[in-house]
Amino acid sequence: MAVLRRSSSALVGIVASALVLSGCAAGSESTTTETSSGAQAVGCETPTTVTMLGTIKVEIQDQFKDAVAEYNSSNSDCVEVKIIESAADQTFLANITPLYEAGEAPVISYTLQELPDMAPRVMDWTGNPLAELAAAGTLDTATIDGKILGIPSTVEAFGLLYNKDVLDEAGVDPASIKTRDDLKAAFDAVAATGRDAIHFSGLWWSLGAHFTNIYHTTAADNRDDRMAILDELKAGTYDLSSDPAFVNWLDTFDLLKEYSSSDASIADDDYDKGVFNLADGEVGFWFMGNWAEPNLLGELPEGSFGVMPVPTSNDPAAYGNDGISVGVPGYFMIDEEQSTAEEREGAVAFLSWFLTTPEGQARWAGPVESGGMNFIPVYSGFTVAPETFMAGVISEYVNAGKSLQWVNSAYPAGLQENYGAAAQKYYDGNSNRAAFAAELEAAWVK
């Protein structure tokens, strides 16, 4: 079971510079089919077909598909991009492995934890102009044995999202929440306005990747010690129940469950319910990430939605109580095992359009209401960046040095799914603390 190693120190400067530019944000369909849209490439009788597995993230799949259509109808690269839509209820490897076995590997794919699994099959980006444009530190996770396996999409942050108008009405200042007891008081204040305090989603990926990161990133105040815990879990020698940070994290888990909206659940449609509940002012908080901001603004364009830390103890000075998790969510890889040189060149041309042209940058980092994906750019030369309220809040945390490591980026393939399944059982009351800890420990030695 490979554990991804990454350096987080350089990431602070990456996000800060990207958000300064702004002045202040993987999933897919349910069937495995190919889709393409837009007219044939300009002035080209027989374009090179470049396939891509998925649409980066389900939250912006419509915007991504529209961008593909624009590229297909306007590019002079003689390239047509076709999307292979994949089963959202399956892992990346479960989707891509049958395609390789059938000799139909996608030219472009996008993932994070499975980078080591893909290393023998994908192109080395070393020396490619796009890789050289990527901000320092963003390629660290994707660099394995000296080979750059992929290039980054963006940086994202997650924590407690909030509806500023609801919190203002309740008299809650997010900056004043320093401890778990402070958070409970904030929940009580929101509840006093006649609302549920929080929508705590039981989605497997939210619990398994992001909420478990809250424990792992606060388990120690330095990266080496945090990674050492992963090594001990892998060796089967770490006792989570005896770790005070884990117990504190469970206390916060229980608090969020206690105050959560009754319609929050482990169902696949819970994400949409979270969007509606926070945007419509039915709740004050939602544990999620800034990738949800385009959806929230789509529901309430004039809304102001921020993000704040998830305090896991009652010590205001405890590491992590005042920080939000920031990291790269995924990397674009190009197949080298089954693709042709022309297909690889076409894939680079498509991504270059996104990252280096005014039209592509507008699609990449522009506002969702204008067809953009609201990504925080991590490439030099960008002239477009998000200017939303949440982007400004993230900027404040990053510039203050309050960024927490995405330890979940180091989870080996399949771990977040196993973590998620165990967390859903605890979320639904179908396991106790001891059983939950045992399942998390067992996930590492499977």
C-alpha cells in the first residue's frame, strides 16, 4: 500500500499568490459512454480524437462540457475532445482499468490518490511548457521517482462553509470561534433563529477524504510526525483510540451530528441538499469545500459564503483549531501506453488552450454564472481569477499562515473509500467509537 508523500510548505505561497491575483475556488456521470459536442475543429477535415475520462468534478461538469464544446468548435489544433462518462459510484481504478484491458484507454485522465498506480502507464510531463508554468510545490505530489505524472488543476480549501447572512442574523462572528465549545455556542445561536445549525453531509467521499483529514492534519503540529502516524497505521501498530487528537476529533464529529439538519444523510443526493439548505438559509453551516461555491452562487447569486476552521478541541491554542485545509485536488495525466503521439500532442494542445489562452482561462477561472469553473489558478500567466467572497476568505487564512496540510492526499488508493464506509456507519449510529477506530485501523492493513 503506497503512501503518497508531499511537501506542504511551498503550497502556502502558491495559494497566496493565486488569490492575490484574484483580489481577494472527480466525479462524472452514471454511465460509461463517450460524448462530444461542438463543430469539427476549424479548417480540419479529419481531427485527432482525444478522449478524456470524466469531467474533473461533478459540481462543474456542465461548465466543463460547455468548455469542451467551445474548444471543439473553435480550435485550430485539428483536435476533437470526447468525454468518456464514467460511473460515479465506482472508484477511479474501477472505471479506468476495464478501459485499459479493452485497449480503449482514455488519452486524458484525472486523479489524485491513484497517481502511483498510474505511474507505469502515463506520460512524463518533465520539460513540458505547461509543467514549467505550474507554481512551485504544486507538482510535488505528482512527482514519483523523478517522473512528473500529471499537472495540477487548482487548489481547494475545505472546512465549515457558512452563509454570512444567516450568521449575521444570529450574531455569530466566524473569527470568534476558536474552540469546540465556541462552535457549539454558534450552533445554538443559529438554532435560536429557527433554523438547523448545520448540514453535516454523510457522503462517503466527504467523510472518508475530507473529514478524516481534519483528524490527520491536526494529529501533530508538524508534517513529519503526521506522516509517521500514517506509517504506523500502515504497519498495524497505531492505536487510534489512545490518541487524544483522535478522541477530540470524535467529539467534534459527534457535535456536528447532534446539530445537523434531519435531512442530511449518506444518500448520493445529499450534496444537492447541502447546497440548497445553505444557499436558501435553512442552515448556517455546511462541512464542505470551496468547490461548492459555484453551486451555492448558482442557487443564490447575491449570496456571501465563507469558510472557517473545524475546531477539534477546547484549547484555543491547539494546532489546527484556527486553520483550514488547503491542497491540490487532482492531476491531469496523459496515457503513454496505448495512445499515439498525435493523441498526446492533441491532449497537450487542449490543456494548453485552457491554461494559456484568454478564452480558456475565462472557462477555467471565470465565474460560474458566465460559464467558468471558478478554479483558483496555479499557473503563471493567468489574467483571470475568482473574485468571490469565499476566495477572499481563503486568501486571508493563507496569507496569515493558517493553511493545514491535505494529509488525505497521501492516502493510498482505496483507503478513502474504506474510511468513508466506516465513517458512514458511525455517522448513522451503526458503530461505536471503538468499532469505528478499529475499522479505520484495519483499512490500512487490507
